Amino acid sequence: MTRHLISCGALVNAYDLRAGTALHCAIIRSAEPSQKGRRRPEDANMDQIHVLLEAGADLTLMDGQGRTPLSLAMDLRRKTAEKLLREVGAPEKGRWPFVRPRKTKSLNLQKDFAKVYEYVSKRVRDFDPATHDGLGGPGKVKIVQMGFEFIQAGWVILVLDTRPNAQSDGSWDCELDRSELNMPHWPKASDTNLEESIKLTLVDGSKTVLPANEDLVVVFGDMLKSVLLKAQ
């Protein structure tokens, strides 16, 4: 599958802010020879790492915790992968693949709630079943879907799906770049939280501290759920 995706033009150095590159993921899931009897079928192996290296995987890119593929293999004690990476000249220190945004050490979900709620209200007010040009075209709404992203870009989108047999099949993302609400401070908060705690103001106005490297998807998901329940 790795070879097939690369042959179809997949970017071998595509990057996720937390997980790093495909090579990082392959190293995480790789197994030592003594572990192969316990390796789950979906796990990566050394063959996959070889394929990624042959395709030009960048050995200098760091994952969200600042680890190159080699330093990750060392941390996880993937001795076979470590040996291979040293043989091809992989460095222990690397670089970020992007200019890191200015950090945001606090996140006010109460203000975000109000902003998202107004966006949702406007989307509903502006909906006209006769002229709707979004997912499904003109017609009555069958499903209301919400999507969001907060790691590499910050946005929320509310999709009014009028397809007769509408279902949660991921088609909502075809409306991106048309009607989303930009939340540019979210990636900054996410980037900060990779390394240090951030101060949170919750939807009810109470304050708390989110420890470093916590999963912000739950924080944003709960806030957006509250928005939809009130909007309903």
C-alpha cells in the first residue's frame, strides 16, 4: 500500500504537527525481529521504512515533540530501525518544516463559543432552500454537520446537507474554502500546548489549566457540542 500510494503521487514528506511524517509513524509501529510474533497485522515493518527512505523521506524533519526519525527510534528502542537510519546518515537533531507560529498561552472558550454561535445562527438565517448551492443543492436540510481543524489551520464549518439520502460520509469537506469560520488563534494554542500548559476559560466562565501535550480535540469538541445544543 505504501508503494502504491507513492506511485500515485502521495507526498512522502507530508506532515502532521503532532505525529510528524509517514516515516515517524512507520518507526512507531515497527517491530524488532523478536516482536514479530506479537505484531498486529496493520503495524508497519522495516520494509515500509525502506520504501519511505527510497522515496526520499526527509530525515531532518522533527515530529511534534522535536524528534527526528532517528531520535524517535532511539527513544522507542527500535534498534533495527535505528541501525538502518544511522547507516543512511540520519541526524539526531533536525528542523521544523514550517515557521512556528507565535505561541498563545491562554484560550478563552467563552469568547469562542459566542463567536461560533453567531456564525451558526447566521448560517441558518441565510439558508434559503430554493437557492441553496451547497451540498445537495436546493431543497430541505436533511443533516446538519459540523467540522473543525485546530492543529495546522484554525476553522469551524457548519454544513447544511440537503441530499435526499444524506449521511455522515465525510462529504461535508467539499464545502471547505466556501463558508468556514476562521479561528487563527487555535493553531497557536495547539502549538503552545505541545510543550507547555495553557490557561483555559471555559464556556461557563470558569478557569482552569490544561496540562502540556493534552488532547485539545476534546476541549474544542465539547465547546462546539455546547454550541450545537444551544442552537438546536
